[in-house]
Amino acid sequence: MTNHEVLPLLGQVADSVSQAIAHARPELAGADPLVRRSEHADFQSNAALALAKRARTRPTELADALIAAVAGDRGPITRVDMSGPGFLNITVPDQLIWNQLAARLASLRLGVGTPNEGQRTVIDYSAPNIAKEMHVGHLRTTIIGDSLARVLGFLGAEVIRQNHLGDWGTQFGMLIQYLDEHPEATWHHDELEPGTSAASALDDLYRTARALFDADPEFADRSRRRVVALQSGDHDTVTRWREIVAESERAFRDIYDRLGVLLTPDDSVGESFYNHLLADVVTELTEAGIAVGSEGALVIFSEEVTGPDGNPIPLMVRKRDGGYGYDTTDLATIRYRIHDLKSNRLLYVTDSRQALHFQLIFEAARRAGWLTDNVEAAHVPYGTVLGPDGRPFKTRAGGTVRLMDLLDDSVARARAVVHEKDPDLPAEELDQIAEQAGIGAVKYADLSNSRIKDYTFDVDRMVSFNGNTGVYLQYAHTRIRSILRKAGDPHVVIDPTIELQPAERALALQLDAYDTALTEVGETLEPHKLCGYLYDLARAFTSFYEACHVLNAEEPVRGNRLALCQLTARTLRHGLNLLGISAPDRM
RNA sequence: GCCUCCGUAGCUCAGUGGAUAGAGCGAGGGACUUCUAAUCCCGAGGUCGCAGGUUCGAAUCCUGCCGGGGGCACCA
């Protein structure tokens, strides 16, 4: 096994057409060859149509010239025909296709390159609040962010995950004060019943404390003093706060483990981390004349965006009461990530409603000189998770949907579906399959919808074994593994002289395009394109499976088909892994 | 008011300049002595919100309009 990059056929064909363009019409050199997969051949190029006007000729004439130029080149193209108004239908030799597959099979990376090498990419995602339970609102950021971290890392980027925990704020004054006055309250993980989390217990206690804060002015006073104690570093208060953070993180980790996301405590860099930087940031922005006083507060007025009154929109650098909020923390954060982490790509995976906020943060960072042309900063927005009624997803009672409940529900439905299909499955195996299928279903449903749009959370649809679901892909993988097991998991050797059947050809071309699909995800930051690719791959395999028997075939056809099976299984497993979804060997 | 996202089959969604606009679900028909029928195959179903424009060519790009979501100072 090697790690050599295997250039996709599409790229090879595109290079060849580019050369043909430069050869036939030197003045058009460098033009896009517009090569795409085709229904009418292996590939097609639309270059003649697009460039005819610039070449001051008819598309068909330019197409003829390109065909002549391609013929004189020893490129990957075995046949090229003109069709319709000037499309070039391009066919590549069977042998070349087999060789591509052999090269990918021989590569640990499936021949995929590392186009993102040299990028140090910070991905900000998940960011739950300490002393609060993770809920449906954390689902998309966690799942999408994690998948992007995997894909970009695989493509060669140095990924720095940042879990920007909500671990700071006045609410901790109330909570700590309440815990102090109620030592009998149980909230540590080890004191709780199985199935409840410290985050859940703290969430409840916080609500109680909040009610008390509103009802009892003396408690409110003590809470406010506790906020001051926390901010000034009072030993006992900080110790208690740390304890709360640690217990909450433990609860988050249970969810992360279950979801199978990469986040670890090392990735936690919460809001509190930036406290010691805020004063500096404010000074710097003030001295630069970017932050200015307004109505007693210190703000940065946007030079690009205005509000309803027609006045520039401000970022709140320092509140009238002297406190710092979210805007200031995010300014300190972007400075830290650029100056200290030396990142040249910053991604913020958050709700689309924060678009304006990040636009303002990026603008301010640019004006401050932190964010330069060498650094890319992007908000990676996503839409809302909707319930069956088309409204933001809530429980029947109108409450927040806890993430753990949502996962339990999905796993339970998956369990029911699996049990119905195979009632004889031992309970232990059933549980294991249900967990993998249920979690995979939730993640896939989230990732397979286009990121920016809202999507409807529908458990029954997502655990279905039909259609574009995680379960379907997992199942496709197990079927292929089953064939390979029956064949004894052989070391396959491809005979490149065998003629390709249509279904084999379609599958092979799809396998060769994995690289292209991943690169596209790396550029657009849209994991649903990977989902779409894998679904198409699974369907191409199914067509192949129906049309071409593997185990009964004669050698050397059998060996080649086993190679197709092996590469498909590995690509499916690999792709699912980049989505953060497991690919079991049996279901 | 301004900004932004969305509008594609009955439903849920792909498709961002190319050939008859594609899947899944649902409804109809068919296929298990055959590598997992948890599957597959066949047919039905569309003024791509509306109207202009650019282009040889537009679901895709531009403009306007209609409808829906979201955002626009001391919460995060």
C-alpha cells in the first residue's frame, strides 16, 4: 500500500482537452475545457459551444478542430465524437479505467490527494453551554463541524478544533451561590441516577436559582456579589466554577462519545479563556480609533451595514455598565486564532441567524489589521431543525428537545425496524446494530440536506432502509462485505485487458470520482455533496450487483469484479467515516 | 425600511450555464430454487413562485415583483 495520489480520469481528460484547445486555437489557451461526466459517453466537453464566439467560428467547426487536435495527442482519450450542436462525447479506454482502480486499491488513501495542505484551519463548532443540557440546537453544529474537520484533515489541512464552550457569564453567580446555600443538592455525576447527567441536574438547579433570584432580592444581592467574586478570581468560587465546568464537560463527553465526534477536552477553549485578553483587545481597538464611545458604551460602528433607523450597526465592545459581552469575546477570539494559533483559515459553524454578527466581527478584524488577505475567515451557516409541523423542533409540550432523548428515540426506532426485519437476532447484537443504525441515521439525515436550508426532522424517514439514508449506505456496505467474506477476502489482482460491462464501467467511473467529490466538499464546505456521492455510488453498485454476478463469474472476470467490490466497500466505509458514521460489517 | 436565505413532482429533497430537469417516500404493476428481497425492475406524476433581461443555450446568471423564514445596540 502506498499513499500515491491518483489523478482522477476527469482531470486527465480535462488536461487533454485543454491541450487540444491550446493547440487548435492558441489564443484560447487557458480556457476552461468544461469537462463533465456524461450520460452519452464517459465524459463530455462543452468547450466548443462555450468558446465558439471567442474563436469567431461556429461551434461545430471548433469541435471538429478540437477532435483533430485530440487525435494527435497521446492522452487518455480513446474516442471523441461530436454530437448535437457541438458537444464532444469522450470515451476513455477500458484498460485505463482498470488501471485507475488498481492504483486506488493499492493506495491507503484511495489515491486521494491533499489539496488543502498548508492550510492551518480552525473549526469552531458544537459550543454547548456549561451547566446546561445539550439540546437539538447543538445537533447541526456538532455533526457538520465534525464532518468538516474530518474531510479537511484528510485533504491535508492541519485542523485545529475549537469547542467554544459557554462557560462564563453572570448566570454562574446565581448558580454557585445557590449551590453554596444548598449543599444537599445533588448534581455530581457520581451521585445521580443512571440516565441523568450533571448538565441536566445543573440545568434544573439553575432554573431554581433563577426563580429565587427573581423572587428574593437578598439572594439576588448575594448572587451579584458572587459574580464579582468569580470575576476577581476568589479561590473558593473559582474552585466551585471549575467543578461545574468539569462535571458539565463529562456530560458533554457522553454525548460526543455516543455521536462518535472527534471533540475531546483538549479542544475545549471556552469563553472564559479569553477573559485575560479582553482589556488588551479593547485598548487596541480604541487606540486605533476603531472602537468609539456611544451612549456610554464603547462600540465599533460598521462601515458596511446599517440598521432600521438608517444608522450604522454597532458591535458592543464594552457595555455601558463596563461589562463585556459576546461581541468582545468574539473579537478576542478571532485575534487569538490568527495571531496565536497562526491559523490561515477560520471556520465558524453556527446557526445562519448569526450571519450578521460574523459579518461585523470579520469587518472589525479586517479594520484592526488582524484579518488580512492571507487569512480566510468564513461563517459556515446552517438552517434550523424543524419539527413535523414545519416549526422549529420542540417537544409536544413545547419544550426544548434534549439531544440525548433525540438520540434515544432514533435508536429505539431503528431497533424496532431491525427487529421487525430479523426477529431472530440476539438481543445483544440487535442493540449494537440499532445503536449504529440509529446514530448514523440522525447524522446522515442532518448532513445529507443542504447545509443552509432548514430541514424537517423525521425519525421514521431517516431510519428507513430505502432512499438516501445512512442506513441504506450502511446496508450496502454490509452486503458487499458479505460477498468479500464469501470469497475469502482475497488479495485481488486486476487484469486490465478485460472488457468492461456497462454496469462495471458506470461503477468504476463513480469510484474514480471520489477524489473530485471530496475536493468539492473541501471547497464548498457542504458535506451533503459527499452524501450525494456515496448514495450514487451505492446505487451504481446495486446496478452492478444486479447485472454482474461476482462469485459465480469465471476468472479473470471474477477477480476484477471482486476488485470492484473491494474498492466500493472501502470507498463507502471511508466516506461514511468522513461523515462520522460507522460502517459495520454485518447488519 | 434595509440586509440575508429559501421557493423544483402530492410529500421530503438533489441538481448553480449545456442534450428528454433527477432521487426517495406515497399511489400502480412486476421480480425471491440466484453473492443479505433490509433489495431490485417497470410505468405514472413537473407553467423549476411570477415577469422581464443576458446568452447559440437559463431551474442555474442579472433586474423587478409575489410568497415564506431569519437578522438589524448593551442576550449569546
